Amino acid sequence: MLAKVLSGTVIGINGYVVEVEVDITHGLPAFSTVGLPEATIKESKERVKSAISNSGYHFPSDRITVNLAPADIKKSGTSFDLPIAVGILSATGLIPKEKLNGYMFIGELSLNGLVRPVKGILPMAISARDAGLKALFLPAENAAEACVVNGIQVLPIRYLSDIVEFFNGNKNITPFKNKDNTAEIEPDWEIDLSDVKGQENAKRALEIAVAGGHNVLMIGPPGSGKTMLAKRIPTIMPPMSFEEALETTKIYSVMGFVPKDGLIKRRPFRSPHHTISDVGMVGGGHPPKPGEISLANNGVLFLDELPEFRRNVLEVLRQPLEDRVVTITRSGVTVQYPARFMLVAAMNPCPCGYFGDRLHQCTCSMGQIQRYRAKISGPLLDRIDLHVEVASVSYKDLSDTNSSPESKQVLERVIRARQIQKERFKDLKINTNSEMESAHIRKFCKLDSQGKALIKDAVENLGISARAYARILKIARTIADLEEKEEITVDHIAEAIQFRILDRKSFF
């Protein structure tokens, strides 16, 4: 008695169709699973046996062999409980075998036959659609997530018996319908950039950073508003396209973090604690899971108190910041996760936090300040375009009742600047100014004589390093785009230079 049922698995953030073959033969009672199953799948035999028995069906007292094909791909998770149970019921004749064609089954089983939700539904639903399947049976709690995928029916179930009754014509299962997700996503925000009093220079820096996709480092004393500013960056970022939202949701689906409506509509804002490990930051484990840099994909990764992070944790950021993808290799498997995020970091100017502050006395020696700064490596700083000083807020700014620019106003300027970049780079494989290489800089960042003279003075007199030269040109290009100007002027260069304070010899 042989039955075949289709299911799915996830490797990285991509789903794959798996054929579950169930063979029941006469012999001593046994239940074996082959096809590179992880421990959670091997344990499924106990859940499947109890679920079938407690649902009122006979569990065969024969030799049961379950094969998960293709056998050279490792499978993990509890999503194979349901297809294994359906395969056994089909092999024993309770479900007609010919009726299972074109369906995928995903779900974990409780001992009483209840179908529990599982992780990674979205990638598996995409694989089912791409394989040309007509419908997907899954837990009711996962229906909204799977319904994000167009082109396949989603049939939500709550008990194993629902499937038996459906295929025997005794019950109808209504396909789950979700609202249209193809329209542009425009989330509502409870916070706004205008909530931050003062700090106009920092707000300007963040506007430039978002407009050009630049990474930014804010330096200032405790209580100056660095965290408050960072949390409002997503409110001035362009709304995600449906493709971006789908990619981000796939990552969150693998981790089991998908919202009730099934689609991530806001750009992620991730703020890990400084005690995080390098695996927690970049991803890994067994089986490999996405880290914080992938959970921040298409959004913001905020590292508060940057020097407090362990050195090895910060160093793993270097390659993803350049390649915008992270590759994790473990025994027998190599996976890639997208890592297109905007890095926003914040730090105090010194260990006590008050170096250069006009309201508090700094108690640190110059040696302590230098050692504190040295916790952040030069190669990492080289990948951060803007360094902005965030000073203490004065009473005048705190008590000012005049409204500052709202996020909506800033967002309009950002969107216009992004549209200019989209048109500029339409024939290239980049999207924003921050992604430009040397050849692009030479082509798109041409300076007039005044601009060349100013940046030459900066290099020679202010201590601006050679590695900062390209960063300044990229920032100036973004400033010109915000003003909707084709030419980069001396004013754009001057403003860009002021956002490279860590390159100045006189800063510390």
C-alpha cells in the first residue's frame, strides 16, 4: 500500500516542494522516516500516531516507511506531520489516492488531531504556486500569510478530520480570501519626526542619509535625542513596493514573526542589544536562521551605544554592508539571506558621555577617549557615510512651540530624490547613490573648479582622509538630488564635508 502526498520545506528563505511517500507493508510494527530528516521530523511518528487514533481512525499495526524526496536535501521542522498523516490515511484507503493530486499539505499535529501553525508558510506557498499546484491545505492560523501569494487556493483547516471529510465529499472547505496586497503599501505611523525638538542639523543629516541610502553615525551626549531620531527614520523612508514587502515577509515567515494580516507593511526597524552574539547578528545556527541584519532587510538596523558591542560582532557587518547579502555555510548546507539595510549607529563622544558638551564637565582623559573611539575599527567607519554630531538640546528648543517639519514633508523630498536616482541608474544594477562604485562616481559626481578647490582644501587642511573622498562625493550627489539639481555645486560639497566629523584631525 503506497501513497504519495506533496508537502514543502524551507532552505534559507526559499521554499521547495517535497514528495512524501508512505509505504505500508506487512511485518512487525515499525515506523521509520528516511530522506535526511531532522530530529523534529523523526519525532513526528508519535504525534501522527496519536493524532490519527484520537481523531477516530485506525492506525495500522504494520511496517510503515516514510520517504521524503528528494532525499539529498535536509528537512527540518514540524510541518511534515500533516502530510505524513494524510499519506497513512490514504495508504489505508480512508482517503482516495487519486484525489490528492495537485494539493500541498503543511501543518503540525497535536495529539488530539488539531492542526497547529508552523513557520515558513510564505516561502512554501510560493513554491507550491510555482510548481503549478491548485491548492494548499494548511493551519487556519497561517491562512492570511499564505494568501499573500496570488495564483493558488488556500484551504484552512483546524483538525485532521477536516481533510478526511473533505476528500470523501462530506465537508466543504471554503478557500481563504484576503484583501488585495498588490497596491502600494503606505503604513500609518504613531510617531513623527516633528516630535523631536531642535536637532535640525541631525534631522538634515538623516534626510540626506535616507534619500541616498547612506549609513549614518550619530555622536552626542546621553539624552540628546539620538535614539528618538533613529526610531523615526522609517517614517521618512519611501513605502515598500510589494516585491520588497514580500521579500521581507519571507524572512519573517521563516522566523515565525509574520503579523496577523500576513504581510510586513512597514520597513523593519531592528535595534539589537549590545550583548548580541555574532551569530545573532549575521545569522546561523542549526539549521541556519536569519540574523538581525536580514531581519532589517529593506529597513533600518540601529546599533545604540556602538562601542559597547563586541569587536567580532561589529566586524561581521563589513561584508554584508558591501555585498548586501550574507552567505552562511554549515555542514551540508549553504544559504543566502538578503541584507539590504540602512545602518544607523549612535555613540557617546567619550566613556562618560560629555566630551565637548556645553552643559556638563567631561571627566575622561584623552587616552580614555582615544581607546573608547578605537573600539570601532577603521574599516567599519569607512562604510559609514555620514558622521553627525548631536549636541544637547537647549531649553529654548525644548520650549519652542513652533512646529518643525513633519515626516510627511521630509518624505516627499526623499521620494523625489529617490526617483531621480532611479532614473539615473536605470541601466545599472544599483538603486541609490550610496551604492556607486568608482566608475559611477567619476561619471555622475563631476565637480566645477570651486568644488574641486574646496575638497582639495579639506583633504590638505582639515585632515580629511583619502578614503573619505568618495564618501563626500556621494553625499554631495545626494544633496544635489534633494535640491533637484543636476550639477554638484560648492555648497553641496561644503555641506557634505561637515557630515564627516570623524575624519577631522581636530575632532578628538
